[in-house]
Amino acid sequence: METRRLGNSGPQVSVVGLGCNNFGMKLDERRSAAVVHAALDVGVTHFDTAESYGGGQSEVFLGKALGSRRESVVVATKFAARPEEEPYRPGVLRKRILEGCDISLSRLGTHYIDLYYQHHPDPEAPVEEVLEALMELMASGKVIHAACSNYGRELVEEAVTAAGRLGFSGFVADQIHWNLLAREVEDETVPTLRKHGLGIVPYFPLESGLLTGKYGEGSEWPEDSRLVAMPRFATVATEENLARVKRLSGFADGRGHRLLELAFGWLLSQEGVASVIAGATTPEQVKTNVQAGTAWRLSPEEMATVPTA
């Protein structure tokens, strides 16, 4: 599979990454391992998890499944936020980050994390505290690259400025919610990431399955679908979005491709996008996602004419 460098100074990652958020939640250890092994077999080298996924089991299952092949992949994980009920005091977030890293290392069964994300911004803590803690972890060898997730334009600018003051290389990437139905980040966040050379890692590329092509206007949702199992995701299945899906399907069909291939290909044709994170619950789904992610790179003319509304 094609690999790309994550930002100006990050690691090389496969263009389709495996999101491990289902591990420990929808999948037990055996089924999680089957998904990881299928991903390895089709060339996935980018595995994305978090301290909070599956109540901590996601990291455990991923580490065990990778086994001796851990050194050949990029493992990304994210530290959990400071508890909301804990008032902010200088140093409390640093402590949370350092503790979180040790927890993740133990669960993953590894001595280093390739890519360590701040999962969500802390509205009260200065970004300097985050960066200084990550610098400490990188100096110790526990973390190779630092990154952020869900940062918008203002926070990215603050982080870049603060990293300059600290003499720190800073974040190599930002993981953001971006797909053909969720495009708000295009106004400010994406241009800012490009300006500063941060890699872009979109998550939810299929918008809870709407962009797979299996949901249509007036159709019943499959009983085993995320939209049925987790009703909060059903909020994306609006009449407006279903109508947009129909137009996008027509665009893809007219060019000999599937909607799924358009969903991945459109993101991977965007400047700065290094890897698209997609979850999976079966080995077959992994293979389908990877095939879709390698099937189509849109031309400039196609990018300019993809339906936007």
C-alpha cells in the first residue's frame, strides 16, 4: 500500500489507517486480533487507538495482536482528558499526560509510542503545559512524535507559536473529523494545518456508514448497523445528508466508481492528508476499506466538480 509522510517531520504511514475504537467495545480480543492481522496482511502500517477506547481494552488487544510485528508499524494512541470534576491547577495536566503515557505503554506492551495525541483540547490549561509534557516524554524516548486531535485554527496557531518559544518541533499532525458530509474544517482548520506543515489525519471518513452506499432515502437501516446500535449516530442520517449521499453516489457511478471509493479517494486527493483512519469490525471490512482507499485519486477537474450540497 502507498505510504505518505505525516506532515513535514512525522513518520511514514499507510494511506489507510486502522481505527481501533471498536476493540473492547464491539469486539472481543479474538475478533480484534483477526481485524489487526487482516490489516497487516493488506499493508496497513498505521494503527490508531486511545487510552479511553474500550475502557482501556483497545490498547491491550492491539498490543497483543501486533506481537512481534509491532516494530514494523506506527502505533498511535491518545491520552485521556483531565477529569472534568478536577479543577485546573498548573501542573495537573502535565501529571495526567505523564501518567497516561505510562498506562498506554503498559497496556500496549511496548516501550515507546510512535505518535502520541492529545485526544481533546483542555479549555483551561495553556498549550505550553501540553507541549512541555510531550517534550519530556520525547526526551525520555517514550514518545517519538507528538500530535493533536480536534484542534481548530486558533489552537493550532497557539501551539505553533508556543512550540517556537520553547524550541520544540511541536505537533506533527492534527486528527480531525472530515469527510464529504462534514466539511466545516475546510474554512479555517485545514488551511492553517497546510500553512504550518502539519499532517492531516481525517477520522469518520464514512460518517457512521452513510458514505458506504448501504443507506438510502426511505430505506430501512440494517439491524447490525451503527445507526441502529448507537442511536446518537443516527443524528447524521438527516434528509439533507441522505439527499447529498444520493448526489455523491451518482457522481461516483458516472465515473465508474463506488461511493465508498469516492469517500476515501476524495480525502486522499486533498493536499496534506497523509492517512485516513477507518474502523472495522471484520477482516472483510478491513480489506474493503483498503481496496477503496487505493482505488481512486481524483483529478483536479473531478475535485472541482464533486457535489458540495
